[in-house]
Amino acid sequence: MNSPKPSLSPALGRILATVSVGFVVTQLDVTIVNIALPKIGADLHANVAGLQWVVDAYTLAFAVLMLSAGVLGDRLGTRRMYAAGIVLFALASLACGLALDATTLVAARAVQGIGAAAMLPNSLALLNRAYGHDPKLRARAVGLWTAAGAISIAAGPVVGGLLIAAFGWRSIFLVNLPICAAGLFATLLWVPRTEAAQSDSQPAAGARTATPRGIDPSGQCLAIVALTAFVAAVIEWRPLGLSHPLVAGGFVLALVAAGAFIAVEARTESPMLPLSLFGKRSFSVAVLFGICVNLTYYGMVFVLSLYLQRARGYTPLQAGLAFLPLTGGFLISNVASGWVVGRFGVRVPMIAGAITAGLGYGLLHFVDAGTPLIGLLLPFLLIPSGMGLAVPAMTTAVLASAEAKRAATASAVLNTARQAGGAVGVAAFGALASGAAATQIVAGMQAATAISVGLLALGGVLSCFIHPQPHASSPSPRDADKTRIGESQSR
């Protein structure tokens, strides 16, 4: 007899909707900005490298601070950190909308990234806390949570095009204010308070007190230096040349800082990044897979925005509408992924997703400035269909590979790697397509698609080695109440 399909209770459904708000706004701002880049560049007099910094200031701050945000969530409470991230993100969005020059906009985008870093890992940790008692229900919830973020990524160019046509480019930032207000209200109303680390609360009888985890300032500083130096060197590589002292020095500094980071994390008692997590094969594979997915997608969306508006001459609204098929592909595949993971595990959808998205990028390789718009339809359906199938499975693999007490940290590691991959993708692919002529943009896009196919092929091969072994599930709220009642009666 088949087991009944897990169902979402109203309370769990409200928590899912609330934590999805944070994922939606953080992902929406990744792609909604791309469609506005030509308008921002013309208004604020920014060149392609400056526009890359408008995108990467956000993704870079997002990436390098997420680990610390995950650690703080585990220590201070995930609900508290999630709410703080929403408030900071809203204030930074207001600053972006009011920016009068490119430097101010880049700085405000970096602050947005800090708010996003506080939201994303703690959003997933709150979801894991609410659904960890039922692996199948968790897989379904992760699929819906991922669908919300993925749809916002795909909808970003469409929404951006509509907003720019109606209200100008500043509206793409100001639209975050009502969304954040709704998310903050729902968090305070519907999400239960979370305890900080066990060491901050009263330990159960007979239990050993855990050592409080530190923030690891040395590790955090080294991570910031390594990622920032690397991304900056990639962005400036094309205009300055590899032999330029700033570019060559950036790559050397990134390599030295990365080596020092690993050495510090291996020796410190309270590492920001517990290297033991990477001793679990499924966790390591999922993180590498995430880097491949984000590097290719974020980089290609940046290049495609330039291609549609500069090589094909589309307006922001027309370019946004051209991205519309991406939304449908994400919607269907993300929702289906939860069922596929529950039935086949995580390996099958990750492999199938990598193949499907890779095929989409392969078809884009043959597109040029004269290709009919209908020629973009199939690639624009295959890419999100593959990603939507694979990403929830990848996320589930990470949650299943980590202990419940490290859920926020594990989520932060995955999403740090993904955002860093996205920042590198924008920098590298943007450099390939940095020319002003349509032929240069097309040539850069074709090179980027070839790299994307290779990376997704690598991701598919790596997925063959994934065998997640879920940790003991965290108890449901009802079971936890029964446990506490039983303990009080035994006393």
C-alpha cells in the first residue's frame, strides 16, 4: 500500500510563504537589474565595467557575508537574523532608488547584498526547522521554496522591463519596499521564535554544554579579500589586460588569501566554514554543482540582456518580454522537482537537470544577431526546466547531509558558493561580451555558451557520485511538545 502523500498544514504553509518572501526579493534583484543596465549606464554615465560592478557589488557582498550570517543565525536565532535582513534590504533598496551617481548605486547595492546574506541562509534554516520531521514533506517544501526564488529570477527581466517602461529604472529598486514590508509583518506574525544555539539556552539534564561558535573574524576577512580580489581582477582583465599590475596582483592576492583562509579554517577552534562538512561527499558534490549552475545562469542572463538590447536593438520592455519563457520553465520544473526527489532521490533530477539545461545552452551557441526571436524559445524553455529540476534536489541533498544544528551554516555554505559562482559568471561572461559592436557581443555570447555547456557537463558527471544519507530528522513542533511534556512528567 502506498503511503499517503504528505500535506501542508495551514501553519506550515504560512511559514513556507513567509520564508519564501526573503528568497524572492534576494533572487529578484539578481536579474531585475540586468534589464535596466543600458538605462542606468546612460543616466549615470557608467561603462560596461561599471555596470558589472552594479551587478557584482550585490552578488559579491551577498556571497562573502552569507557564512557569517548563517553562523549568527545558529547562535542568535534564525528568525531574528531573517527579520533583520529584511529591514536592511528594504533600506538599501530605497538608497538604490535614490542614487544620483554610479558610485552611490554600487555602494547601496553592496548593502543590499548584506541584507540578502542575512535573509537567505536563515530562510532555508527556518524552512528546515519547520519541515525537518518529514523528509518527503521537506522535499516538497524545498521544491516550492526554490520555485518561488527561481520564478523571481526568471521574472526579473520581465518585471524590470514593465517597471522601466512605466516608471523608469529607479522603480526596480523601490518595488522591493512593499514586498519587504509584507515579509517582515508575516515573519513577526507567523514564524515561531527560534532558540539560539544550545549553549545559549538551558541544557537538558545530563546533556553536555556545547561550546559557543565564534564569528571567526580572520576567516571572514580572508574570504572577503579572496573573493573580492578575484572578481575585481576578472572584471578588469579585459579592459586593462592580464599583464596590468592591478589585474595580475588581484589574481595573486586572491590565491594567497584563499590559501590562508583554508589554513586558518583548518586550525581555528570555531571556524566560520567547518571544513568537516566537505568530508561528506554528497555535500561537496552539491556545492560544486551549485557553483556550475549559478556561474552559467547569472553570467548568461547578463550577456543576454546586452545581446537583446545592444545587438538586437530591443527596448527594455521588449527584452523583458523576450525572457518570459524562462518563467514558465522554472514554474513547471520546480514544482515537479519535489515529487521527483521524493520518488527517485536527488541524483536523478540533478543529472537530468544538468543535461537539459546544458542542451539549452548548446542551442544558444548557434544564435546570432539575425536569429529570429522564435529561435530563442526552445533554449529559453530548456535552461530553466533543467535548473528547476536540479536546484531543489541539490538543496535537499545539502539539508540531508548536514546536522540540524548546522542547517543555517550548511545552507550558507551552499548559497555562498552559488553567489560567488554567479559573481564570477557575470565578471567573466561580461568581459567576453564587453565590446560595443553587435558582432563582439554575439561572439562573447557564443564563447559563454560553450563554457556553460562544459560546466553543466561537469556538474552532471559529479552528480553521479552523490549518495545523501539524511541525518536524524528534527522533531515536528507537535512531537517536540510531547517530548517536553514527557520530560516534565518524569521529573
